[in-house]
Amino acid sequence: MDSLNWSELRPLTEIRNGPCVTIYMPTHVAAGLQGQQDAVRLKNLADQAERELAARWMRAPDARDLVAPLHRLSTDHEFWEARSNGLAQGLCRRQR
């Protein structure tokens, strides 16, 4: 995605029953060394979110499940080849 418009940004900012995680991260368009580090940065942010969720909001297995899409994205080579200047991803636990 090249730009984030209001219809895409709004769901990331709406108040929901939580817990929720929203990651905003600058990325490098070029695939050089800095570009390769973007996936590592995302993985580290996902790990941090998982730890904080498990410490404050939910059981560790549930926190791991919630951030799993971020971990999958961090290893998605096709995504990283087509990246733009930033990443915004929001995740919320589904109501039971």
C-alpha cells in the first residue's frame, strides 16, 4: 500500500473492547541493509506487544495468538519486497 487513507486509518483509532494492539512503524523502501532490518524491527515490536499483553491483559497463549499475524508478517518476503514508507497494523481480541 502506498498511502493510508481515512477509511483505512479509522479502524486503527476506534475505541474497542480490548485488549488491542496497533503498530505504527516507519519502513525503508529500499531493500538494502536498513530495509532488511524492517522485518526484524517488526518482530521485536510484536515480541514487546506480546510481553506487555501477557503481563497486563491476558494469558500468555492468548497474547501469542493475538500478535501471531504480526509475526507472520515479519517473515512474509513478498510483503517486504513491496513495502512502502511505513506500516500500520491493528489487532484486537475478538469478543467471546
